[in-house]
Amino acid sequence: MKTNLKALFLNCTLKKSPVTSNTEALISKAVSLFKELGVESKVIRIVDHQVAFGVTSDEGNGDEWPTILAEIKQSDILILGSPIWLGDKSSVCKMVIERIDASTSEQDENTGQYPLYNKIGGVLVTGNEDGAKKVCAEVLFSLNHSGCTIPPNAMAYWVGEAGPGPSYLDAEGDKHLFTNKNLRFLISNTVYFAKLIKEQPITTNLHKLTQEAEQESKG
Amino acid sequence: MKTNLKALFLNCTLKKSPVTSNTEALISKAVSLFKELGVESKVIRIVDHQVAFGVTSDEGNGDEWPTILAEIKQSDILILGSPIWLGDKSSVCKMVIERIDASTSEQDENTGQYPLYNKIGGVLVTGNEDGAKKVCAEVLFSLNHSGCTIPPNAMAYWVGEAGPGPSYLDAEGDKHLFTNKNLRFLISNTVYFAKLIKEQPITTNLHKLTQEAEQESKG
Amino acid sequence: MKTNLKALFLNCTLKKSPVTSNTEALISKAVSLFKELGVESKVIRIVDHQVAFGVTSDEGNGDEWPTILAEIKQSDILILGSPIWLGDKSSVCKMVIERIDASTSEQDENTGQYPLYNKIGGVLVTGNEDGAKKVCAEVLFSLNHSGCTIPPNAMAYWVGEAGPGPSYLDAEGDKHLFTNKNLRFLISNTVYFAKLIKEQPITTNLHKLTQEAEQESKG
Amino acid sequence: MKTNLKALFLNCTLKKSPVTSNTEALISKAVSLFKELGVESKVIRIVDHQVAFGVTSDEGNGDEWPTILAEIKQSDILILGSPIWLGDKSSVCKMVIERIDASTSEQDENTGQYPLYNKIGGVLVTGNEDGAKKVCAEVLFSLNHSGCTIPPNAMAYWVGEAGPGPSYLDAEGDKHLFTNKNLRFLISNTVYFAKLIKEQPITTNLHKLTQEAEQESKG
């Protein structure tokens, strides 16, 4: 099977290459599964690039976000991978969310749709303990808010039991049934929806709806 | 325009009828907009029914959840409406989430899909101040986790400025452009996806994917 | 050692007695440790009482919250115990938070302080997997917002690894070092602060500060 | 009145000086109020310094966090100021939380206490709309987890009504009663507790409690 679908992963680990990233290990599994379904993947490790704090799409001074945003725009499936720190997504993940959110100001001339409309969103999380569902909820909300469609079970995560302990790779999390099962649900459902939307792009006209809302609202 | 689509709203206000529910007022707007698109709506105010705390689909002793769950299963679009209390969704909303989550144990014999697969989820929130996005994120996460697809901009909310102040109706929130605009985005996108999925139901076979995951995972 | 300090635990499990509550098991440990420090404890399992949804301190019609609120007012240390459902605190816990929040409208005639001022807050959480820190953060925020002081490390929790698995008791979570360690930190610090505040109650005059704020603010 | 107490504010705006920071404006009010109570303040705008992503206390390569951590250690009151972006604390705020969390590995030789024990924590938030309580809850949780005591009402925030709108300064949020009132509660209570703890530092011995926990737990 071969599709023309592209998946983009943004790895939001705090650690620069070549340090081991457990989140990258889970992403690698997803890349293999996408390949089986004929979906080509690209992985960007954010901290290996010079991405600026900010809420515009180009903060200048060598900001590399514009290149990453271009990759996002060319993808059909966008998956954020985040580690857990103190029960929360990483600061790098939040920085990426802030930059993605800025893209909503670029609206299609005719439909008013944001650049992430017609893209499918998902999330992968690893941590040595507790916090995954919070991270998933916040990442999926942010992607949805910026235009992505979220198919059923759009998340997969691995965490160990309460307190300090081995991380995903050391704990052989790659053999953890729950995580592997959810990863396959995520892969299958994102591909199903990416195909659907590619064939039948969303027709919602945000400009027209905004005008209707203006008529009904007070000055 | 006439569709065979059905929308179900679960109003999670803490107040029993006939006390005014601001969340109900926002829901009523959504019902009108759905009607314009040929979608029939039903609204259930949870506290007017005897719904038990629990994590099964029937807690017995007069628990009315089974009837509500039957309505959910017959709907194409499921929207939770919640007020904000102390910056958070209502306890009634959380109770509903717990009951909906229980439905994931009823899996289709062939595909393993949960009852909420092929349904489109959304959220409406009103509060006199701060907390809406948190409520939206948590409700959408829960619906997604239980099987719903979340289309772009699947939320609409109204809140006033920091601190005590008038609620949605008293503040004429029904004329607030931002809320009215987002409500129309929500309506339009949920209908678009509900039609799409009705025509082309999700084919993902969770049973088969679980078996593959078992083979790859440790005993 | 004997003090005149009282600790109150509100167990927010969804299960009525006599069904086993894992959260109750962790609470029992805390009760023993308080006893060693001369602190008398009382445990109330909310679902064994008829507590109404609402945001006042007495919803009438047999609402048993007023009795529980009286117990809260007589305590020096207030600890909420919650299970985790879908990565979140229980609906019963949220209901308790809504009712506690209502107490802030009863302000001391002279100082304007709420009933929970001069009380020390903490939280205990059990779940079979993921979600504890989110629950802790939200419970502690709510207690703090309603007037409690939160001493360092005011939380203890147990969760297992990602996905379905045994709960606290079945997993012998009572022998889990991380949980036991944090429980002792919680106990010791709540007692330290309860003594301190008992001897030197907070002198902040909220009425006076409100007046100053009024002078500085626009009509 | 003159005390020997020091307050440190970490402003987590995304914008470098000299761009206007609304969060800085709210911080300035707090500085004035602290001054009236004889408390000396210092404000650090994080993005004006080269702070590295990471989870250690010195990430090398010119990382300026060690200097900031030294300031934290010399303070009695630590207040994080954060803007709101997409209903959430800023990425800079999360980065600061990650770095502060790293400090818990430096434990007092005798008591095992972390560097932030005996410090009082608080939070200030500004945003043009919705999200403040979530930010407050997460910041206070993180400070508490790292050792801070959280006094009653340890937060003050300003947000406008739902959707785009003017920010704190443009909206004359500095004259908003609710925000000004809460700010004074925060100031008064942090000072009360800072004095109390300065006179009677926490005696909890974390080393001893850990040993007791080890005896009770399984190998």
C-alpha cells in the first residue's frame, strides 16, 4: 500500500542530539507503523534548531520556526511528542504550541480557514511517571484550537509507576502492551481521517460564518 | 436542507429546572443553528434526572443513566455543556464523563470499536469569569478518549472579565461576537464531519490492532 | 506526645461503604501517622452521606453538607482524598470542592477571613494509573483558594504504570517507598504548620485590604 | 516598618525588554505594596537572560540560571509572574518551573530539606482573556512541590472577557477591584508567613522520615 500522505513529528524533548530521547524512541515506532501503511514521516527535534520564544510566525534574528512551519503546512498528519516534567508537558512543547497558535492569523483568502485545517492531530508522551493524560489533553486541545481534526484515540503514552524509576527505554516500555495498542489505534485512525479529508476537504467557510455572527452580535 | 443527523446536548449545570441555566441559553442557540442545517437536537439536563455516581453503565437502584446512554448511542453529534465553578468544569460534568467512559467496555463484536466511535464531539461552556479553555480541553479529551472525533474549533464559550460579575444572560453574552462566531464554527464543523462519517464509517479494527500489539509486547 | 490538633479527611471515592476504597486505605495510613504525632483524625466518606450538588452551604431537602461543613470548621488540618478516573479527580471530589468554595461567603465579622483561614490543607490520591499530579494540583489550588495554607510537599499519591492494572491495595502500594515517604512529609509538615498557626493565627484583615483596594480602583 | 525580608519576582513574559510587559505592570504594583510593608523586592525578566532548557541547576555553555537560582536562595518570598497564551502559562514559565524543580536534588545535609523550604510562594498572572486560574494552580503546585509554603489566597490575576481584547494596561486593569483586592491579600499573607517561618524555620527532617519510610516499604 502506498499513499501520498505525509506525517510530521515534532519531538519536544529538552535534550539536544545526540543525547538519548525516550520520546524519540516512541516516535520511531510510530514512524515504522506509518511506513507499513504507506505514510512517509519526518521527525524534527525542536531543540536541535534555533526556535525563538514568541507568538508570531517569524521572530527574526535567525529564528528557524519559519522552516518548521513550512514543514507543518506540507504535512497531512501532525504529531507532537513530549516528555513529562513535573507532571506537565515540556517547556519546549509549550513553545511549539505558542508558535503553532500564531499560524491561525494566516487565514485562507476565500474560506478563512487556518493553515492547520484539513490536518489530523495526535500526541505521543513518555515519562518515567505520572502526567501523561494531562499532557495529551493539553496538546490535543491546542492542536484542535489551531485547526486540526482529532480522530478517536489520538494519543499513546508510556509512564512507569509513582515516583522515580526507569524511563521508557530502560523499562522496556517498547514491549508494554497498553502503549503499543494505543499507538496502533492512533496510527490507524490518523491515517483513516487523513485520507478522508484529503479526498473531501472541509468546506466550512469561516469568513461567511463570521459575517453571520457579526450581524447577530452587538457592536 | 434536511439531514438524518441527530445532535444530543447534555447540560451539566448544577441547577435543576426550572431555575435559569446560562449554559442552557447557549445550548439553545446551538439548537437553532443545527435546525437551520437540518439537524435535529435533543437536550438533556442531567440534574433533572437521577444519575448515579459510578463507573459502570448501570449502577442500578433507579439509576437513569442507561436511558441517557441510549440517547447518546442514537446521536451523531454529542455536545457537553458545562458551567464553570472555581475555574473548572462542574461536578455533574465530571460525573457524566465518568459514566461515558464506562461505555468503552462495550466493544463492537467485529471491530472492537466503542459505542462513541463514529460520533462527533464538541463542548459549550459558560461562566461569569475565567476557566473556559480548561473546561473545553478536559471535556474534549474525555470525549476523544471515549471514541469521539473532534473536528476543528469544536468549542464555544462565554466568560466575563476577572472576578465576580454578571453571567451569560445578564451580560448579554448572546450578543458577544467571539462566542457567536465560535459557536457557528462548532456547528458547521460538527455537521460536516458527522455527514462524512455517516457516509464512510471508521474502518479501524481495534481487535486486530490489539492482537498485533500483543504479538509485539512482552507477556 | 499529645496535641489538641484535629485532622479531617474527606474521602471522595465513588463507591459507597462497605465496598473497598483504595483511597481509604491510604487515608488509614495517614490516620495512624497523625496518631503517632498526637493528632486526632476523623474520616468522612462523602458518598455514604446525602450531599447535594450546589454552590451554597445548605441546599436543603435533607442535604447533609451542613454537618460536614461543621466538621471542617472544627478541624485544623483538612485533607481531601480522591481516586483518579480518566486522569482526573472524581466527580465527588469536585462536588466537595464546589461546596467548600461556597464557605468563602461566610466571612469573619472583623477580619473578613473565610472559615478555612488558619487551616492547613493537603491531598491524598490513589489510582491504578496516571493522573495523580493533576488531581493534587487542582485539589490544593481549590483548598488554597478557599483559605487553606499549603505546607511544603502537601501531597502523597500512588499510581501504577500506564494502562489497566491492579489498584493500590492489590499492587501492595502500601509498601511503595515513594508514596510512604511523601505521606510522611505531608503528615509532618501539616502538623508543623497547624501548630504554628494555632499559636499565631493569621492576622491579615481582608476587610481593610478590600477597602484599600476600593480606593485605588475605578468605580 | 522595616523588615529584613526579600521578595523575588521572576517575570516569565515571552517579550524581551524594552517591549512592554503587562505582567511586569502587575508585578510593579506588588513591588510597591511590598515596599510599604518593609519588604525589598527584586524583579528578573527571564528572557532578558540566557536561560537554557534543562532539568539540572547548571546546563553550562553560558547558562545564566545559576545566578538566578542564587537569587532564589537568598529570597524569602518567591513569586512567578506569567502571561497567558492559549489558556496556559507561558513556555518561559514552564522552563523556569523545570529549572526550579531541579533544585530539589540539593538537599540540606542534616534535614534533607530542599533549597525552597522555608520560602513562601505566590503567583501573578495577566492575559487578555481566560486561563488565569489554570496558570495559578499549576504554578502554585510546582512551587509547593519544590518546597514552598503557599499561604491563603496566594494568587492575583487579571483577564478580560472571552476572546481578543485589550491587555491589562490598555484595559486599565490596574484599576480593577478584584485584581487589586487579591493582590493585597497575596502581599499581606506572603509577608505574614515569611516572618513566621523566618522566626520558626520548618523542623521537618526529610532524611529521618525517608528512613522510616524505607523500613516500612518493600525492598
